[in-house]
Amino acid sequence: MPTTHAKHGPSSLKNKEICPHWQNRPGSSAAADEGTRMHEAAETNNLEDLNPEQCAQVESCIDEVARRQQALKPCIRRNELKLEIGGLTFGTADVVLVGSSKACLIDYKMGRVPVDPAETNLQGWAYAIGVFEAFPVDSVTVVFLQPRCDIISEHTFHRTHDYDRMRARVADVIRQAEDENSPFCPHPENCEYCGRKAECPALASKALAIAAQYADALELPDEMHPSNITDPKQMALALKLAPVLTDWAQSVRKHALDMVQGGVEVPGYGLKFRSGQRTIKDIPLVWEVIHSEFCVSLSDFLPACSISVTALEKAVKNQQEHGKGASAIRRMNQLLASEGLCTTGNEVTYLAKER
């Protein structure tokens, strides 16, 4: 799949219409990586690296694309088609089916949260503009396949009625995103996934209001953008502010949970449950059960066990004569380290208040 991204790519247009200064967060996530694998599988029809649940979702997409390709004849199919969009930006459409006067643009959405309907979805609008400009078709049907949501959202756009207004809307979003003087517009869901949270003046002003009410005696730094703080004394004030805002966020979560558990509905939120962490209490007794009931060998059982180095040091110390525990622990660690049986992770660097 293509790895280059436009400055104002189609997938970010919705976020930038809400706030022109919105930026993608750097890095990836498990969900994003999974989506990439599933997209590649749908593109290549190679499902080898997917689990059964993922295979089922991708297969449903492959079947739906085949059905639509069969219905649009004559038809040329383009996978992972790079589209120039109105001279404004570019993007890559998953599948474009081009007929004599009609086209069908299909985008896979492998997530578990529905996307905006095709009729109003800015990403879909951008792709449709690109198809209108790349091919002499009268209409483009934008289709979002969302197998995990059991949703197929589609809408047909027409060149004569829709192209000009679609391009104008996309152009306006990009124009405001390019303007450094555009307003910052905090929005709960939009800010959550923005890569500029730490330097956003609108969020900083809200943090000031929260801090002023939550800690009367708290002195606030002159500069609220962490990247712009150069005075060490001002940075010290910012460090004092950070835990106050953390405490406020934790308090919000606690009282919100109390509210919902008390029978009050909080719009957009509901109670979820997950199982508690399972803990093995007695390894020797567990070994007896696993070995006798399931014929698991000791060599297979031991890799499933974990050892607390601290607990092991305590056990060694308890077996030593008074006053010899510390030297025994040092020797134990030296022996284990020399044999490569105990390794130490990378050193963690952090700031702590001096006492």
C-alpha cells in the first residue's frame, strides 16, 4: 500500500473542518496496524496472515466488490488508485470501478465504529472529486464497506449537480487549514485524536480555567505551550500544574461512573465490563493439576511460569544467616546475569520533585 500522505489528506478533512489546526498523531496503533493488514488482504485476496474473524470481514468486502463489478458492465477495475483532488490534495482510493458513464468508488472501513454516511462524508467527497477529474463519467457512487458494523453506506453524486459544491467545500477546509490565523476550535472527540493537543492555545485556556477552580493557591506559568517554555522556573510551575489537571480528569471519570451507576444517563457513554485479572496462587499445585490431567511436560509448563525477581531475592535472603542476606542477593544477581538468565530493561528517565 502507498506510504506517502498528503498534507491535507482526504481522511483528515472532517477533523480539519471542525478545527483547521487539527493534525494526525504520529506513530501507529494496534487497531491501525490491523486495519492496514486487512486492507492489504482485501486488495491482494491473500488472507494467510489473518485470524478467522478478520478473514470473515475481508471476505465479505471481497464478495461485495465482486458483486458490484459484475453489475457495472463494461467495467475497468482499479485497486489502490491514487487520485489528484481538484489541484488541492491527493489520496488513494481502495477500489474504483469505472464504467462507460458511471463509476463506483469503494472504501474499506475495518473499524468497529461507523463512519459518517457517504452522502456527507468529506473523505468520500474528496475521492469522488478525484474520480470525476480522472474519468469522463457522469456520476460517481461512493460506497463505504463497514463489515464489523454490518453497514454499507453509499450515495451517488452527479457531475452536473454536485461537483462544483463538493470542490468548493473541500477547498474551503484546506484554505482554513493553511491559514495560521484560523481559530482553534476545541471539540471533545476531535481533540482526543489530535497531534497538537500539547501546544493548543484553546485547550491551554481551558486548562487555566480548570486549574484556577481546582487549586486556589496554584501559581500558573506565563506560557502554556510546553514546547515554548524556556525558563526553568516557568517549567517548574508547569510541572506543578500537570498533576492538578490529571487529578481533575481522574475525578471526572470517578464521579461520572458514580453518576451512571446511580441510574443517571450520561449522553454518549455507557457502562462496560471486563473480566478481572486472573492470578495463579500456587505454582506447584497448578503443576500437579496440569501434569496429571492434561499430560503437559515440565519443560512445556515452565515457560508459562513467571518469576518475580524481588520475591526470589526475598526467598534467598530468608535462607541466609543473619547479616549475610545482602551479599547472597548480590551473588545471586551476579550468577543469574552472567548466565544470561536475568536481564535488565532499558533505564527509565523521569522527573521527580526533590525533597
